[in-house]
Amino acid sequence: MKRLLRWAGLGLAGLVTVALCLALGAFAASEVMIRRAYPKAPVRIAAATDPAALERGRKVAILNGCHDCHGADFTGRLFHDEMPILRAYAPNLTLAAAEQSDAELDRAIRHGVAADGRTLWVMPSEAFARLTDAEAADLLAYVRSFPAQGEALPRTQVGPVGRLGVLMRKFDSAPAMLKAEGAIELPRVGAEHEAGRRLARACIECHGPALTGREVVGAPDLTIAAAYDLSDFETLLRTGVAPGGRRLGLMSQVSPARFNALSHEEVAALHGYLRARADRVL
Ligand code: HEC
Ligand code: HEC
């Protein structure tokens, strides 16, 4: 009996050792993926300096949600706390801007590679890569208009479940996503819808590069927008409330902060584009 127990004990110890090795191996493998470096793309850009640049840059920032993650005064914040998946801190942009050149900031924003060479995660550069050079220059002027203040924040942490997601390619870094989807164009549905198509770039972060949805954030294919009449669509974008008084998740959270910046004409152009796209797809 004693011998049997000893063997059982040894077996258990063996299993625990194997499990520990597997966990360590998985941790190491995910760490390699998280730290995988991407080349620093050559960038030439200078912040815009004309008097109207700040206002244009402010609109780019609002539509693209920079403040949602980096905070009202850009001093950064813990914007997503969901351990054991992810604890995501958006860094203090005022300190980054004080230390970095325009090109370094733009490389982080539109290529997903930070000035220190770090590969960015969770920062939606794959969507911002679609900003034009003029929009990026306006955005830089706006970011630079915030005084350097506050503290540096801790780095974003990926928990054990998040690491499994990394290993299973459920989550990917910004440059990896950019590589995978950078060449995908928003569908073209005629010259009369080009303005709406440009505005739909603000939906790519969550609804994907062709607006067919993103599973990781639970955002649907935007063919659903064809079921909205213009007035319901405008209410959703401005207030986050869907028809029937429905409050949604992330969509309701971000809509009022971001999409109130659109004029009525812009909302109508976006709606027209999404309807024309749905007619093509459905
Ligand atoms: C979904 C949240 C989110 C949004 C939206 C977002 N960011 Fe970020 N941003 C992050 C996170 C998280 C990091 C740090 C990622 C890392 O360290 O892996 C980051 C990093 C950066 C950096 C690099 C800073 C450094 O430390 O060198 C810059 C610059 C930046 N963001 C600018 C912007 C601008 C400008 C916008 C709007 C166009 C924006 N971000 C929108 C989350 C976000
Ligand atoms: C930060 C992420 C995010 C952005 C940016 C975003 N969406 Fe969404 N959207 C979602 C999510 C997630 C859902 C699913 C409902 C939910 O969980 O909030 C959704 C749902 C929707 C729906 C369906 C609502 C329903 O009836 O169920 C519409 C329409 C929509 N979004 C339109 C847009 C448009 C148009 C844009 C761009 C101007 C946009 N969204 C940008 C995350 C986003």
C-alpha cells in the first residue's frame, strides 16, 4: 500500500512538472510573439502649422477615438482592465510627444512601431494607417497642442488567457494586423459615395477593413446599417441608442464621444455609402 502511494505521488509530481513545463513553454512562446520586432518604416512628415490645423486635427482625433483610450488631456489611462486576459494602459501621449519627433509619433500612430522600437499591441494602428498624410499632419499638430504633464503609466499587461489568445492568433499586434489587412480596400460603390467611403474609415477599428465585422470585439458586418433609416442611424451614432431604445455594448460606449463630431451631411453620406455597400454585398 505504502509503495503504491509512493508511486502515485511520483506520478502526480511528474504530472505537475509536465504541466509547469507546458505553462512555462507557453508563456515563453507568447512572450516571443508579443515582443516580435517589426522594421521601423521610413517616415517623413511634419506637424501641420496653419491656423486651421488644430481644429481639423481635433476632428481626426475625436473620430478615431484617441481620447477614449489616451484620456481627455492625453495623459494616458487604464482603459481596459480584464485580467486574466488583458490590462491595457494607453500611454501618456503628452510625455511621448515631448520626447519624440513628428516622424516617430507618426510611425507609432500609422505603423504600430513605437520610437523605442517596441511593437505596439491594442493600439489600432492598422485602422489609422488609412489616414492621409494631411490628416496625420493635422493630428500631430493637435497632439502637440497638449502640454506635457502627468506621469508615465505602466505598460500594457497580457494575462494567461490573453497569452493563449496570442498563441492561437486571436489577438495580433498592430503591425501584424496591418500586414494582414493593410491591402484590403473599403469597397468602392461609385463616385457619389466616395465621401461616405472616406468617413467609413472611422468604423474599421472595430468593424474590420472591409466592414465585414471583427469577432474579437463582437462587432457585426455593417450590412446591418442598411436596415436603419437615416434618422435611426443618426440617433445611434450621436447617442449610442439603437432602435427600440436598445443600449448596446462597446458601440453605445464610443458613439456619443466619437461620432457626434460628424455633421448631419456627413452622417447622411456615411449612411448612403453603407446602404450602397449592403446592396452590393447582399
Ligand atoms: C483602443 C485604444 C487606443 C486608441 C483608440 C488609440 N490608442 Fe494609441 N495606444 C494605445 C495603447 C494600448 C498603446 C500602447 C501599446 C503598447 O505599448 O503595446 C498606444 C500607443 C500610442 C503611441 C505610442 C506612445 C509611446 O509610448 O511611444 C502613440 C503616439 C499613440 N498611441 C497615439 C494615438 C493616437 C494619435 C490615437 C488616435 C488616432 C490613438 N493613439 C488611439 C491605445 C489606443
Ligand atoms: C470601438 C469599436 C467600434 C467602432 C469604432 C464602431 N463600432 Fe459599430 N459596433 C461595435 C460593436 C462591438 C457592435 C455590436 C454591438 C455592441 O456590442 O455594442 C457595433 C454595432 C454596430 C451597429 C449595429 C447596431 C445594432 O442594431 O445592433 C451599427 C449600425 C454600427 N455598429 C455602426 C457603426 C458605424 C457606422 C461606425 C463608424 C462610424 C461604427 N459602428 C464604429 C463597435 C464599434
